[in-house]
Amino acid sequence: MTPEPLSPVDENWQRALCIVAHPDDMEFGAAAAVARWTGQGKWVGYTMVTSGEAGIDGMAPAECRTVREQEQLASA
């Protein structure tokens, strides 16, 4: 069974809010789309549900939280 192709999404909008679980989820999952949208002059905001404190092996959660939050703010 072949899946039906996706229909294009109407791009007649100016603001988007992206909600993800962890810092860097948007960069790995939708960076090209966000680059396109911001290149078109659209406003794109991010909301992260966690600080990613469990995301780096060998680093204590409190230290990891600080690193990942700083990385995300620096990339804004």
C-alpha cells in the first residue's frame, strides 16, 4: 500500500510557536523549515518542555541543564 502524498500547507501566516520536549529538538527535527520561515520574515518562537537535564552522558543533571539552557539562549 502506497501512502497518499502530503498536501502543501497554506503559508499565509506570520507567527508560529514550536513546542518541543528538549533543547535541540527543533534543530534536529525542523531546522530547514524554521530557516525558510524566518527567511520569509515570519516570527518563530520556541517553547521547550524540559531543560534537557538528562541529555548528556557523564554529566550531572544540574550541570547539563545549565549547559543546554545556555546553548539554547545563545542560539536565539
